[in-house]
Amino acid sequence: MHIVKRRGHKEKFDERKVYGSCYEAAYSCCNYNKKHTEKICEKVTSSVKSWIKKKDIVTSDQIFNQVIKELKKHSKEAAFMYKTHRDLS
């Protein structure tokens, strides 16, 4: 599966990026231990992957919003951190 990035180019979907950014948001703002943070991010990543499989074309913005939606189910603080600390480069 390829995703359309913000600048219009396509890139292969990498679930490690979803997991990593989710992990950083959850671990940095919440007082969760590593195991709990890992479980949350595994669930979020799995849900996002399942959601992507149902789509023909997916943009990075859509993935970003889906991660926020899924992360909110586990931690509103982590979802806020994820949303507000997006790399704008």
C-alpha cells in the first residue's frame, strides 16, 4: 500500500512510523510504563492498518487523523500530544 504524502509524492506505508510517533506521544506525556505504552501503540497501529486496507487511496493527513481517533480511545493526553507535535517539515 502506498500513501500520498503532503507534498503529493507517494511513499510505501510503513507501520513503524505510526507506531513510533504514537509511542513518542504516549510515553512523553503520560506516566505510563514502557509495556503499557507498547500495548497502546500496538492496538493503535493494528487499527490503523485495518482501516487502511479498506481504502483505495490514503493520504498522510488521513492516517494522521485516524491515529488521533484511535489514540483518543486509550489516552486523550497522548492524542493531544500527537496532534500538537506534528513534524511540519
